[in-house]
Amino acid sequence: MSRTDPPAWEGTSSDPNDEQFGHVITPTEIEDAGDFRAVLVGEPYDGAVIGRRGAREGPAAIRRALAGVKTHHFDEGPVAGVADLGDLPVEAYNDADDPENHVADVQAVVADEAAAVYERGALPVFLGGDNSLTVGNVTPLLGGDDSVGVVSFDAHLDCRDPADGPTSGTPYRQLFDAGLDRLAVVGARHFETSTAYADFLRDSGGTILTADEVGRGPVETADFALDALAACDRVFVSLDVDVLDQTAAPGASAPTPGGVTTRELFSMLRRVAADPRVVGFEVVECAPPLDDEDGRTVGAAARAVAHFLAGVTSRD
Amino acid sequence: MSRTDPPAWEGTSSDPNDEQFGHVITPTEIEDAGDFRAVLVGEPYDGAVIGRRGAREGPAAIRRALAGVKTHHFDEGPVAGVADLGDLPVEAYNDADDPENHVADVQAVVADEAAAVYERGALPVFLGGDNSLTVGNVTPLLGGDDSVGVVSFDAHLDCRDPADGPTSGTPYRQLFDAGLDRLAVVGARHFETSTAYADFLRDSGGTILTADEVGRGPVETADFALDALAACDRVFVSLDVDVLDQTAAPGASAPTPGGVTTRELFSMLRRVAADPRVVGFEVVECAPPLDDEDGRTVGAAARAVAHFLAGVTSRD
Amino acid sequence: MSRTDPPAWEGTSSDPNDEQFGHVITPTEIEDAGDFRAVLVGEPYDGAVIGRRGAREGPAAIRRALAGVKTHHFDEGPVAGVADLGDLPVEAYNDADDPENHVADVQAVVADEAAAVYERGALPVFLGGDNSLTVGNVTPLLGGDDSVGVVSFDAHLDCRDPADGPTSGTPYRQLFDAGLDRLAVVGARHFETSTAYADFLRDSGGTILTADEVGRGPVETADFALDALAACDRVFVSLDVDVLDQTAAPGASAPTPGGVTTRELFSMLRRVAADPRVVGFEVVECAPPLDDEDGRTVGAAARAVAHFLAGVTSRD
Amino acid sequence: MSRTDPPAWEGTSSDPNDEQFGHVITPTEIEDAGDFRAVLVGEPYDGAVIGRRGAREGPAAIRRALAGVKTHHFDEGPVAGVADLGDLPVEAYNDADDPENHVADVQAVVADEAAAVYERGALPVFLGGDNSLTVGNVTPLLGGDDSVGVVSFDAHLDCRDPADGPTSGTPYRQLFDAGLDRLAVVGARHFETSTAYADFLRDSGGTILTADEVGRGPVETADFALDALAACDRVFVSLDVDVLDQTAAPGASAPTPGGVTTRELFSMLRRVAADPRVVGFEVVECAPPLDDEDGRTVGAAARAVAHFLAGVTSRD
Amino acid sequence: MSRTDPPAWEGTSSDPNDEQFGHVITPTEIEDAGDFRAVLVGEPYDGAVIGRRGAREGPAAIRRALAGVKTHHFDEGPVAGVADLGDLPVEAYNDADDPENHVADVQAVVADEAAAVYERGALPVFLGGDNSLTVGNVTPLLGGDDSVGVVSFDAHLDCRDPADGPTSGTPYRQLFDAGLDRLAVVGARHFETSTAYADFLRDSGGTILTADEVGRGPVETADFALDALAACDRVFVSLDVDVLDQTAAPGASAPTPGGVTTRELFSMLRRVAADPRVVGFEVVECAPPLDDEDGRTVGAAARAVAHFLAGVTSRD
Amino acid sequence: MSRTDPPAWEGTSSDPNDEQFGHVITPTEIEDAGDFRAVLVGEPYDGAVIGRRGAREGPAAIRRALAGVKTHHFDEGPVAGVADLGDLPVEAYNDADDPENHVADVQAVVADEAAAVYERGALPVFLGGDNSLTVGNVTPLLGGDDSVGVVSFDAHLDCRDPADGPTSGTPYRQLFDAGLDRLAVVGARHFETSTAYADFLRDSGGTILTADEVGRGPVETADFALDALAACDRVFVSLDVDVLDQTAAPGASAPTPGGVTTRELFSMLRRVAADPRVVGFEVVECAPPLDDEDGRTVGAAARAVAHFLAGVTSRD
Ligand SMILES: [Ca+2]
Ligand SMILES: [Ca+2]
Ligand SMILES: [Ca+2]
Ligand SMILES: [Ca+2]
Ligand SMILES: [Ca+2]
Ligand SMILES: [Ca+2]
Ligand SMILES: [Ca+2]
Ligand SMILES: [Ca+2]
Ligand SMILES: [Ca+2]
Ligand SMILES: [Ca+2]
Ligand SMILES: [Ca+2]
Ligand SMILES: [Ca+2]
């Protein structure tokens, strides 16, 4: 299996004044990844989902939506310098007779491929795919001299025990075992996780910032998340779209109420991405087949990428 | 007619670390109601609705959703000590030839049954059913030495004149006539009630806290609602799901925009329930047949119960 | 072509205590327009839309929804003194073989008709229709001694170049050319407009208040918008329903996430309308055929009119 | 004894563009009091103070400070239409051998004089003087058909039992006995009042809004105070300067920390004064001899009057 | 040297309805310390201060002020169950020829004495004295099975290197060396500490919450501080009065602007004290000789104790 | 007359870990001004003050205070790269027989000297002196191709007519006459300016953001001020210390209540200074002889400089 070539990016507007991501994203190859401010990496796999599947279609749908999004942020100006590496070779695992058995294989494949991106000094934006991919996306950062933290925007803690094999519910337990130093979960929902996992996370040095706290100040909460990772040299940012309220992101495996708004999420992503310690980003659990007819979850995921990139732009 | 037995509660997760309400809710009987922190009481009746019906299916659907909700609140820890008394014998009234004529009968039946619960010192959580049931749920609290107030989370005031018979729009006028001392309506919407009823409520010592005020601070608004009932010895809390914004609760008789978010509602319920004067709670007007395919209104109603119980837990 | 007669307005409630807009709106004729606090003017045209059409059905649908909305605002009391002038003669342009060619004609027709309303000293509430109608609605205010500003609630800037003919994306560029002094856009969304237009607007003395800023304080943002027009003698207020978040207003041509809530919008409209310099209002881009089954976009548009009128009432 | 003539008001600025209260306040007599928007009434008495005296010098000092304050409020424009009736004949009671015995006499004298002001339809602004004067200032409003409430900005509840004679700590207990319907205390401080009085006030239908609540939103708190008096036809507003934080108002009998800021107070006064039910205002407990050298307490008291008047102006 | 007997506590009010701390605080001895909810422990020592001295007079002055403070908190009701153990035997060290040399001795004496309090299961409220005393106050908690954290309300980090002997600037560096697990500094001021110490603290797992963050939400900030200590079993709370803004607490060694208000501080202390993990509290650096004439710093310190006790009361 | 040499800067701490501004500020000469991130320029003149004088002593006192301020900002890290050019030759004008006649002369001298600084591409931080100096400080920026705006933190508008000669109350009217394009006044106080000047400023395209607005969100208000200058190429920032509340800055000519806190001011200065269009800064009206004994106004002014420099640092 090999990487899939990126699609030809093009805009959807006929007005020459309009600059959309479709106009500025450049297909590229791994050798040149370091020449860009950020590189997209598709991961069309959802074999590890406990619940409703569909996230394998995320990369293609998010790219289509992003192509029509304009590049202008009112405070940061136009976003530029973004390339696309195409998809990692994980598609085939979805159709295996027994995909559950292949989760660990996929995580290993992804870790290898992600390592190649980080080695070029590139900042990857992974387009999942399910949340099991996080293990592959973050693993290459661990084990070196730098301490590593993750800011996870998620309604859940995803710290289940992988004793019976990894799933989309086990990534952070796996990563703590592999050397992750800190985890800050932003947007966690009451009554959607179990006491055992909340206890585990707190004992592991994790920080939980609930959706309630986001509601009292998204920028402040983002700052607190970064503060909680003050001792980390490098930070990875993960977005599970179910951190959004059910009304805004029905296209997730298990949407729930009491979540954050798209406006709050976009604001937090931009803020977090402005921290120069941030070296990678992912969007996971966006399942187009489960979305509303108007594609609102996919549309939000595409704009989440744009806002993250605006934050990266602000570092200059 | 007689009470219906509670269903066998069971969880939906196969992870032994997961504790869901389905694992901890105990079927019980009225004699033992006082042994629990709170008891569920179903009221599957919607014969008094002006508008779209469907709330009769609320108790079953809310129970199903609640069974899969986890018991952990990040601040209060796991909720426990909840039992289920099954449904009150009101189902048959729905199918009467002329249900409108039976509203008063239903209110009387419910009042008798609710009295039995209060007499055991239990804290009932009524799962409606339509808003006419409030009369039965609150009546047993009136007429004693204690002054009584209601905090009503509702887009409307429900103070219509019951001259032509009680409906889901008349409960608080009926209750004021029966001795209710104070009413604080939280989340009331401009342009969804009439001047005559706003005047009536203000003249009756009621307090109106609009959805706008909730938006400026849900916890503060909950505190103000309790302050407005400072002179009351006992407080009942009512949740009409149409207090939620139309995007969050389409499964109500008449959903409208400009409402509160699920996040705000959950926060307010927990806060109010922490007040030791609170002796009962109800969820009404949740109509599963009118809900979105994803069951978001029912899901929000079930979690509203969970957050109320978290508040009760915090009293310990 | 000639104006269409207004419909017979009637309420939907049978409770004599209920006062709805259907009970108090009076059909009238242009000669008597000045006798009312505000007059409705329908503009059933959507030939200039770039994207999904349907706004031509806005006037009829908003009127139907408004008929059932109650007149009571908790702070301002009942709204009264509203009349309906019926629809302007623009319906026929929708069905032309090549509607795009008729946009300028429609703008001219509308400007003539709108001038007649302003001349009577009446305050028009235009029910569109698409955003190209703004040119007709505002043009009569320009060219006199008074300086004129617009507060535009819109996700977009609508400052495209009309070189290839006017569209629903060009109105403010056209109006600046015609003498508009100031524009404050409230609720603008990052990544939904192009750098070229943001630059144009800022160079033209425009002010951009993003949806983020609304989220930090809707009333404060409304005040800032009015402050930005401090030098203007007369102010027109425009509402493109796509300023609302996609969850609240799916019935727009291009709904997007990250928008304002209905609660915020209603609050801002009331605030802005209280300014005595405000001389006109419009609701555009509300497309009933694109709306959710529950008609939430239309319902929000009707209540937006109600809240604007509450602000006008508060001037007394 | 008789009223004292008002001083000749004059401004302190030599710039003809400057309009100060000293330029616009008109000395007048009781017969003409109804011709103005508001009338100042001095009450130089502090014989009822428990603690440090000095408030008898309040009227003269506040007038001197106010003379130099400009009349412009950025939102309401210039304040106008204010007159001065001079001082009530209470000065002599201060120097009595045993002033404590004369408190009731002073209250009676003041009530007679205040009644004359209200009878002319004038809106009095009483410049105290100590808090015992409140009894005289409010008494004329009681006993008629109108229900009456007071919004009291005070760190304390002032509900002591007047069994041993009235003092500056007894006014609201006296007024409840005389028929006062409602009291909302804004800015009350924890640990500065006794449980017995908090219980008394809550049992009497009073509402307590702490300084903490002011800190979370002064305008919202002012609205809640007015809401708490929704059933009242007429409202009197009282300002005891010790509601301010000790840093801002050292010139009070017993300044304490944890209080409200001048900015918050000014904002609340303007908001409350905009309510058309408000028929009178007083500033009490401002003691110039206890003030800082820079006269900050007196300066704040004078500006409090200005902000109250801005609110009255906004009713037009 | 031996402990000093506590003073006879008495109130200052003659109204029998008034309950002040002077009425309810009981002198006691170490043997009975565990019978109370909290016990006061005076520490009249300021030999370690770098800068202006005077804190040795803190215990006596804070006790005098507290005696006149009423016991009522509007939300928690009256505070009770407080005793006074008198002063620790440290007074003599102030007058030594070379007090600097005795700091370590004082810390050792205090640690012994404090250990005796903790051993009785009592909750000590230490009244300092300077910040070097913190070492003695916290040391007995370290070295056991429980992990220990401190919430330090302070403008500074107090993490200087004690190489040249301990001072009031070294306590947390000393405590980290002795086994302290976590430190959260609340109210830290920009430009009042050095980069080297900020780096040290972050590397040691400390959390810094600036005064800016307090300003955006004191309760939220208190929650974040507790979250940052989520892994700790026991928590000590320290208040250096210079965390307050210079306007509110001039009676500190080095008061600075940009600080927190008394209202914010009181709110945070109550919130933090409600956490059942909190086992001790201290007030340090309150120097009566440096205070304003009106004693505002001492008054704030006394009320800080009251608010802390209200939080402890709320645990019941 | 000639420039005064800068003082020898030195720190006040003996801890080698402490880095204070006294350690890092470098005396320099005009030729080398462009080699630094910012250069201090003293302006010891107060001959134009209407009211209490003393600001001539500002430069020396602010420098002394700044020398002891540490260089660390928790978010931006240590500030560096600052030099001192000494004082401009204006001291002698203070002692003239009739200083009022020399204001225009001083403004001309200052303009010449300031021009020399701007020409080197340096960013000046002017330490006044009174507010008449603003004319000299800003004049060199006018008249070129760049449009110029000022953000003025001031309780007043300072737009008096200079017909009778310039004063500390006329600078912005003078600057508008000289070509200033925009002015945003932040922290303006109600009742401290006259209607005539508010009207003048609004007609001149100025924006007024009151202290109330600052209280609702200092960072947001700073953003709005910058938005109001969106059309400007270069921005100058002016701080009149009387924008601070009277409690925080008694050392101003005419301190008043209702102002902004030091915390808010510091936050806003850092935010504004981060805008790359900002080319200069001044602190005026800080009068040490009028300050409290504890030097709080001077201390706040010195830290205001530090926070401004932190914002400049953040541009890198
Ligand atoms: Ca999740
Ligand atoms: Ca997840
Ligand atoms: Ca309802
Ligand atoms: Ca209802
Ligand atoms: Ca639009
Ligand atoms: Ca538009
Ligand atoms: Ca008082
Ligand atoms: Ca009082
Ligand atoms: Ca300190
Ligand atoms: Ca310290
Ligand atoms: Ca000034
Ligand atoms: Ca000035």
C-alpha cells in the first residue's frame, strides 16, 4: 500500500477577487513538506470506532469543503503556505473482514508515516479518520528529549484500557504508556465519561476543562489549557468533532448536548495554534455519512482547520 | 387503573469500568421510596396539550436514554441512590374519546399518587407527560404550614385562565388558586406570551427571568431565581423542555428561537437542585414523536435529570 | 405592475387574552403610511442571488409566522401601531427568462417605491427578498443633507464590484458609490469573505464587528456599531439572516457555522432600533424553501421583526 | 425653624463652552418645585449616627462639588432642569444637648417637608445627612393606594429594631412598620450584618443583592433589583455611600472592603433612575470631615447625583 | 519560650441581635484543638522580611479587627466553631540583635508547633507574621503518604534560592526541596518577579494564574487553581496580603498596582476553602504600622479569615 | 538649551537572579536611537496645566520607579532593548515669569526634537510632563503620506479651542487642525467633559470609549479602539494618568472617580502596543508632588511603560 496522491485543489468562486483555500493549497510530496507552513495529511480509516462508523470519508469531504472556504481571517489576514500530501495508505484496512484486528497495524503504519513528516520539520494537519489514529499521529513526538503534551478538544477522555485491543476510545491511555507527559482535555462533558477514567486522568497529571468552563470564556480556557502544559516543550492539538454541541455537529459517532459552539471552538483553536510549541494538529471523528443534509459537521471541520492555520500564521 | 411496574434498568456499555444510570437505578415500590435520594415517577399523558401531542411517550423514551448516560459529573463525582417507581396510571386517559374532558381527573389522580411519594419523605423526579401534570405534582405540597415556591424553566408563563377547563397552559394559575406562594419563571421568551398573563404573574408575586438574562449568566440567574423564593420553605422545580432553544429541543409542542442552550440549562438545574429546600422535580412537554431523528430533545431531557441529580448529590 | 394588496391579518389563538401581531397589524395604503409607527413592505424577489434561491417566498412566509407571534415584550410591553402596505411590484421579475438582467431594473423600481414611504415620514420594515434589494431600500435616503449609515447584520460584507451587473453580493459597493457615508457590519465571519473586500471596506470607512465580538457581548457590540456611525444623521438597519449560525438559520442561501445566536440577534436589534436616528429596516435572504421542516429560519425572521419593533417602541 | 435658602449656584470653569451643574441649577421655592425635572433638598443632620459623625456637612460639600461637575453624559447628553430648594430646618437638632432624643422629631419634620415636595409632583433629590432621614423622606409615599418599594444601595440592611429609639440603623424596619411593601438592598456585604436582620428582611419580602453579584454585572443587578420590585407602583432610591468600597469612600461612618466601585455604582444609578416608577432619591452618610484630603467621597456623592439625573433624563 | 495565651474575645456591638466573631471565638488549648472547625494560631514574627517590617504586629491587629466583624455570610449563614490557641513563641526572635540569623530557628519552632495542631485533626488558621513562616506552617504536611499542594495568593512567586539563608522570599523553594508536590500561585503580577523564578516554578510543576486572569473571573480562577492541584491529597492555602491591589492593601511590605480587589479575594477564598482537601490556611505579610490610618489592610485581612471560614462551613 | 543626559540606570535588588529595568536600560544618544526597540525621552514641563501643577517632576520620578521594576512579563517573557535619551530641553520654561506664554514655544521645541527620534526609525516613549506636550510628540508624524491616528487613554477629550493659546486641554484640537486623521479616546468619563467638545470630537471622526465600556472588557475595548483607527497607517498612543480611577492615581491634576483600574490599563496598553502600526507612546500628567506618600501614581506610570514595552516585544 502507498500514499494516495492529493487531489487537484481548485476554488469554487468565479470572482477573481476571491481567494479560497482551493486556490492556495499546493499538492506536494514528503520531500518538500518542510517548505510549507503546514501540510495536510489524509487518514481515511474508521475501523476502530465503537459505535456508528463513517469517519473514513472525512478526509475527502473536509477537503471538498475547505476548497470553497475563503482564506481571509479579519484579524490575521489571508492564510497561505499550505500544502497537501494526500492520504496515508490506510483505506484498505477499512474493508478487511475483521477490521478490529487491524487497529494496531494502522497505528504503526501511521506512526511511521507521521514520523517522516515531523522529520522534515513540517507541521502536519491530519484529516481523520477515527480517534485511534491519534496514537500514530503523536507517537513520533515521544521518546526524545522534549517533553510532550496534548490539548484534546473532545467531549470524552478517551482513556479506556486497551487490554482488549486499541479502539477509538483508548488513544490517550496508549500514549501515556508510550511516554506522553501531559494531557489537557477541553470541552469534556459531564455524564459522558466514567469515574474510573476521570480518576485515571487526574492521577496521570491530566487536566479536565469542561464545556461549562469553555462557556465562561473560550479564550481564557484555551490559555488555561496551555498553562496546564507549561512544562511541555512540544504540544499536539487534537480535535474530535464531538466536542461540539449536538446541534452543531450531528455528524459524529455519538453527538451529545451541552457542548461547545463552533464560534467558541474556532476561537480556541486559533488561540492554541498561536503557541510556538504546537507542532501538529488533527481533526478526527468527522463522519460525513452521519451528517445533516446541509453538511454542517463537515463544514465546521473544514473551518476548524482554517482557524487553526490562522493561529499558526499569527506566529510570524 | 394502577401503577405500571418500572422497566428492568440495564446499561448499554460492555466496558466494566463504565457506570451508567442503567446500572444503578433500582426498581422499587412506594413503600421503600424514602430509602433513596430520589425516585423516578413516569406520567405518560398528553391529553391536555394545546398543539402538537406526543409527550405521552416521554417517560419511556427518557428512561431509555438515561439508561445509557454515565453517572459521572466532573465536579460532584458519581450520582447514586436513584430508584424507579414506574408509571402512574394515566396512560388510559390519552385514548379516551374526548381526552380534554379528563384533564381534571388526571390532575386529581396524579395529586393522590404524588402525595404518597412526598409522604414517604422521598424526592420525586416526575417524567411527563404534558404540563397539566404540574398541578398534580405540586398540589400535595400546598395547604400545609410551609410556604411553597416553584422555579419553572419554561419559555412561557402557563398562567392561562382555566375557566374552560385546565390545559397544559393553565397550571400555575390553578396552583396560585390552590395556595402557591411564589413562582419564578426562568428562560421566558419575549413575544411568546401575552401582556395579560405577564401582568397577572407580576401581580401575583411572580418573578420573570428571561432567556436574555440566562445568557448573561446562567448560574447568576439561577441564584436570582432562588433569591426570589427566599421566603419559601419548600421549592419545586419544573422543566418544560421548550425553555431550550429550538435548535436544541425540536421535540416540543411549540419550539421557538431565542432560547437557552443545553449547557446553560444543565448548569442551572444543578445549581438549583443544590438548594436543600428543593423537594421535587419534573420534566414535561418532551414529545419523542416530534423530535429530530437523532433524538436530541429526549437526550437533553435525560441529561437534565442527571444534572438535577448531581445538584441533589452535592447537598451531602 | 403594481403593488399587491396586503393580506388580511388575523391571529391564530382562540384565547381572547392573547394579542398576536395578526390581531394588531392593519392593512393600509401609502397615503396613510405616516400614521403608523412602522409599515411592512413586502419584496418577493430573489433574481439576484448567487447561489440557492428561494427568498422570493420570504414575505409571505414571514407574514404568516408573524401573525402568530404575540405582541408582548417583557421589558417594553406590547408592540402596537404597525401597518402593512402589501408587496412591491417585483414578483414578475423572478420569472423573466433571464432574471439576472433585471436586477438593476428591480433596484430602480424599489427605490421609487421606497422613496414614497420615506416621504410620508413612515418607518419601513422591508420583508425581502434577496440582498440586492438593499440598494433600492436605502437609495432614497442618500443625496440629501443628512449623512447616512447602515448597520448590516450579515456574515458577509457584500461589497463585490458590480462591474458585471449588480447581484446580492454588491449592494454596499453600489451604495458607497451612491453616497453612503458609513457602514458597520455586525456578525461578519472569518473565512467567508475575501481580503480584497475587507480592505475595500476598511478603506471606505467601514467598521467590521465579527461574530466573535458579538459573542463577547451583544449589547456592547450593538453600541459599538452605533458609535461607529456617530457622525451619521440617519441610520438604516439591514438583516441578512445568514448572520445567524447555521444551526439557527439553515434557510439561507449559504448558511455557515460560527455565527450569532437568535438570542443575541434579537437583543442587538432591539438595542439598535432604540436609536432615534434609525429610519428603516429590512430582512433579506430568508428562503423558506431551503428552511428546516420546522420553519425555524422563517420563525426567527418574524421574531427579528418583532424585536426591532420593540426597540422602536422604546423610543417613546 | 425654617428652610434655609439655597446657595447661589455658579460654575468653576472660565471656558464658555463648559456647562457645569453650577451653571444650570436654579434656586427655587417649594411652590415652583413641580416645574423642574428634579429638585435638590438638603438635610444637614447626623444626630442619629451610631459611630463616627460628620454627615451633617454633606449637603454643603456635595453642592460645592456638584457645582464644578460638567453636565454632559456621553449617552444621554446634557442634564438640565434641576432646581435647589435649599435645606430643610434640621440643622439645629445636631447641636441639641442630647441629639439622640430628637431623631423621631427630625423624622417627623422631614416627613412633613418631603410631603410638600411630592405633592407638587416634583422628584426630590435629598442630600443627607444620616440614614435616619430615610424615614422622613419615604414616609409621605406610604399609606396611599400605590404600593411602594425602595432600592437601597448600602453595605448594610439597616433593619435594626427601633425599640430603644430610631437611629441610622433602623430606617427600613420603621418603614416596613409604616407600610413599605418591598425592599431590595444592592451591594450588601457579607460579615457586616447579623443573621437576625438578614432573616427579618427575607421574611419581610426583601431581596438582598450582594456586592459579589454587582461585581458579576452591575446593570444586570440593577435590573434584578427592579424586577424584585415589579409589584410596586412607586419606587424610592436610597444611596448610603458606604456601599462603595472602602478605597473609594473613606468618608463614611464605617467604611469596609469588598464593596462596589464608583463605576459600578454610577452605572446602576443611571439604570435604576430610568425606571419611570422612581419618584425620589437620597444620598446619605457622606461625612466630609471623615473624607480623604482629596475629597473623593464627596466627589463620588456629587457624581452619583449626576448619574441619577442622567437616568431621569433618559425617560424623555 | 512558650505559647502566649489567647486574648479574651469579646464583641464590640451593644445590640443583642448582633453576633460578631468576638462573641463566638473560644480561647482553647492544644489538647482541645480538634473539637473545633478551625483554630487561630498567632505568629508575631517579621524578622525575615526583605523590605519594610511590621508584620509582627499582624496577629494582634487582625484579632482586634475580627472581633468586631459579624459572623453572617449571606449564602452560608453564620460561621461558628472557631477557637483561638494564642500565639506561637516567636515574638522574642524579632528583638534579637541579628534577627536574620534566626529565621531557620523560627521555621523549626513553628513546624513543631504546627505539627501538634495537625496531629489533633484541627484546621489551623495561622495569623502571621511574615512569609518565611509558611515553611513552618506547611512542613508538617510533607513526607507522609499524601501528596500536598499549596494555593498561594500572592503578587510574587517567593521561590528565591535560600543559599544565603531563608527569607520571606524563599518559602516555596524550601518547600519544594522538602517534598511539596504542587504550587498554584494566584494573583501573580507581571513585572514583579524575575524570569529565573518563573522558569523555576514552571519547571517544578507550578501553575501561575495572574491577576489578569482573576479579573476575568475570580471563581473560575479559583477553580482552575484547584484543578491544577487535582493530583494532591491535601491542600494548604496561603494569603500574602500583597496579592491585593495597592489601593486596597497599602499595609504590605511592597504594595503594587494591578492587583486583585478585596471582593475578588474574598470570593476566591470562600471557593477554595470549600474543597474538603484544604487542611490549613495562613495570612501573612499584613503589617499594621505600614497601613493607612483607617486600617484597611488589617480590616481586609480579618475579613479574609471570615470568608475562608465561610468556605469551610459550606462543606457540612 | 540642550538635552539633558540620561541618568545612570541601575537596579535596586541584590539578588543576581533579579533583572530589573535599572539593569537593562542603556543610556544612548540620538544617533543610536534606531538600534533599540524603544527609547525613553524625558519631558519635564508642566507650564500648560490648567489646575494643579507638578508633572514637571514626572520624568525623574518615573525613571526612579522603573529602575526597580522587574523585566519579566509572564506571557511575553523579559523585556529588553530599551535605551534612554535623557530629557528634552524644556525644563527652563517652567520657571519663566509667565510660563503660559511659552506653551507654543515648548510645543515647537519638542516637535523638532521628536522628529529627530522618528527619523532614526526609533520608537519613542515620552515621559511627560503635561498634556500640551502631545502636540510636539505627534506633530512630526503628520503631513506625510501616512494617515495618522491617536489612541488616547484619558478621562477627558482635550479638544478645547486653543484660541487663547494652547494648554494641556487643547492638544487634540491642535492636532486635528494640523492633519490628525483619527482619535479614539479610551476611558472617557461622563460628566467630566462638555457637550460642545463631545460634539466636536464626534463630528471630527473621533471615537469615544467610556470607562464603562472598559469595565465590560478591557481587551475588547482596546480592540475596538484599534478598529476605529483601521484606516490609519500609523498610530500614536497617549496615556494621561487621570484615566485611572482616583483611588489608583491621586497624583494627577484633577483625579476623578469612575475610572479604570491599573489592571485594566496595563492590559489595554499591552494589547494596543502589539499593533505594528504603533510608532510612539507618551505618559503625561503624572505629578509626583500630588501623589500619595506611597507613590502609587508614579509606580503605576512606570509599570504602564513596562506593559507598553511588553506589547512591543510581542510583535517579534
Ligand atoms: Ca469524543
Ligand atoms: Ca475522541
Ligand atoms: Ca412552554
Ligand atoms: Ca409549559
Ligand atoms: Ca450574507
Ligand atoms: Ca448579504
Ligand atoms: Ca451602610
Ligand atoms: Ca445605611
Ligand atoms: Ca508577595
Ligand atoms: Ca509572599
Ligand atoms: Ca485628562
Ligand atoms: Ca489629558
